[in-house]
Amino acid sequence: MTDHAPHHPSAPAPTPRRTWLVVALLGAVAAGGFAHAATEGPEIAGIPVDFFLFGATLAGVALLHHYTLQVALTGLATITVYKLLFTGFRHGDGLAGLTAHLGHEWVTVVNLFCLLMGFALLSRHFEESRVPEVLPRYLPDDWKGGFAMLVMVFVLSSFLDNIAAALIGGAMAQQLFRGKVHIGYLAGIVAASNAGGSGSVVGDTTTTMMWIDGVSPLDVFHAYVAAVVALVVTGIPAALQQHRHSPIVRHARAGVRIDGARVAIVLFILVAAIATNVTVNLNFPGAAEHFPFLGVAVWVALLLSVALRKPDWAVMPETAKGTVFLLSLVLCASMMPVEKLPLASWQTALGLGFVSAVFDNIPLTALALKQGGYDWGFLAYAVGFGGSMIWFGSSAGVALSNMYPEARNAGQWLRQGWHVTIAYVLGFFVLLLTLGWEPHEPHRSEHIAAAAAQPVAPAPAPQPLAPPAR
């Protein structure tokens, strides 16, 4: 049987250490300067020490390519001990605060763990179904084929979680480009998945959070104006980069026989994930904060299909290592003391997109919802697509780097994925110039009450009538 194990090109030459440190440290410190800490603690130049520890962890990951798991776990342990001893956590001090924090984050962590592990098996089912080998029959055989695949990822992400869309895109690219995928194209896959979910309340965790909080789905839908522009601006250069690096397979192999059972398994898992995602978010949006429905649905579907075709369990040990590494970074980001944002404005929303490239966008979104006063379509696009600028800026990028470890080179991602940053800015300003910044009406009860409590200027006192003329 043909060996379908993923093959990745050798990692690119490392960037000079100074560049790594500038990217990682300044990025984390910029996040600390943009948002303000709520708890009192040690600071350097007005920036909480927590952000320097996080930046040092990111720099260590960038510099020590062969020890990323050890660096991430060390960074997580260091930040945890520091917060236990000096600052406490968002939900309290000491071990009780740590327990409360983990209790608040466990759904996100378990969902991500289940998706990363489950979609590793799904991608192997997809590869072994031989479908990727016949895809060249239906896609253009030049750079437009690569762009068409990014459009597919965009559409898939609009109703399926953006993590799953990115992983499916990565699995297709693995076969379509003979395992030689350009880092710029990987950035394009992440950007397409994040853009596709930015205007849909079931396509991204941040937009789902907005919906749960009471924001109407129609109030985020216009994010697609910016997202479509961003898809074109980043998708075409990414497809051209990939075409020069390794063109799409021009002809399907003769005599390829599709494994219908594996195709059925892939479809069953995807339908289960989509149905669960839509059902929970439409009918029980509040419950999604308390149980990892999406991740569990994927694994239930996987286990139910074992009798039909055995999954490739051999990929689990390496996948588990990569997953623990990535979840360590997610937990580190969740502990950063961001508790206050600047006043809501389009400038703030634009800045949040850059901050989300180095910082977890979930707490940023929670803060914006608590603050109110935003145009939610702008915010959805900014925190969703903005994370695509660096591989660890979004869950989709984190997940894809598990499939393509060479993507963890932040300097290469920035240089070869240059089009993502340009696409973010252009998409944002096209949205601003076409629809304008229109802050939505308060949706939270406390915001409505605060608006109602605003003092109303008293009406001018009536002027006394002039005495009648004699």
C-alpha cells in the first residue's frame, strides 16, 4: 500500500536571533501597552512583568526549534508560579484563583484538544480515501487552483469551526502540492479560515461569544465586506507563491480507486461537527460555555465509525506532543492581565487586530463585549482575521502548525506571509469607507441601564410673558 504519511519540507533557515526577539518580545509587550492590567503587580516601564514572561516564552519557541514543547511547558510553569506568588489570577489569588481560572478555560482547552487530536485522524482518513488524488480533475491546473482551494476553506469556515476548516485545507494542500507547501500559502489557509468565520456566529469562537452575549447575528454579518477583500488580497499572492514553489498536481493519477467507506467517515464526522455546532449555537448558545460540544461530537463520530475503517492511531503520539505544546501557549495567553481596553472606536478596533496577532483574541473579545460601544462587524473582523498575521495568533494557525511544524518559524511567517497584514489593513479600510463605523445599540442589560441613567439636560425654563402694552 502506498505510504500516505505526511511529508514536510525541511525547516527554513533560522532567522537571526535579534529578529526573533524583536518579533516575540515587542509583540507581547505591545499587547501589554495596548490594554491595561487590573491587578497590581511588578511592572517594567509601565508594562506588567507577565507580558515579558510571555514574550520570553514566545522568543524561546522561536529560537529553540527542537525544544518547543519543553520551552512552552517551562513558560507555562514560570508564568503560573509567578502569578501564584505575586499577582493572582483574573478570578482570584493563590491556588483557588488558579483553580477558578482553569475552570473558566477548561471548555476552550478541551475543545481545542479534541479537535486537534480528532482532525489528525480525520485528515488521515481523508488522505487514505484517495480523494485528494482525484481533485486535480476539478481544479484549475495553475495558480488559480490554489486560490480556488482557499475559497473552499473560506466557505467551509462560514458554517464549520475555523480550526476544522484550516485542518481540512492543510490536508488537501498536502496532497495537491505533493507535500511541499509554501509558508506563505499556509498563512493564506489560516487567513482564509479566519476570514470565512469572521461574519458568521457559528464560524468562529469570538463571533459565537458575541452571539451568546446578545449581539444579533446581523450585527456581525457585514464583517464579510472586509473578509472578502482580505481573502482576495491575501489569496492571490499566496496562490502565486505556492505555484512557484510547488505547482498543483496537473493530472489525476490513472486507476485511482476511491475508498468510499473512508469518504463516508469523513462526511459523517463533518456533518456531526456542523450539526452540533449549529444546533448548540442556535438553540443553546449559553451551554457552549460550559461543555465542549464540538470536540466531543467529533470524537463520538470517530469512535462510531471505527467498525467501518480503523483510524490510523499511529499518528496520535506525535499529534499529542504538538497539541500539548500548543495548548501550553493558549493557557499562557489566557493568564495575561488584560482587563481594560481604550475607548471603543474604529482606531481601537483596528489596533485590536494587531494585538490579536500575538495575544489570545478570546479575552480581548470578552473585554470588548463588557465595555460595549463597538461596531460588532468591525470587531469580529479585527479579532478574527488579525490573528492570521502570526502563526500563534489564532487557534487555526496553532492547529495548522501541528500539521506543518515548519510554520512555527514566526520570522518566516511574517516575511513570506506579508500579504496577510496588507490584506487585514485594506479589508478594514474598505469596510470603513463603504459602510462606516456605526456603533451598535447597547445589548447588555447593564449597558442599557447605564444609557438610561445618563442625565437628561433640563428643558429651558419658560420665559415670563411681557406685560401688555398700555
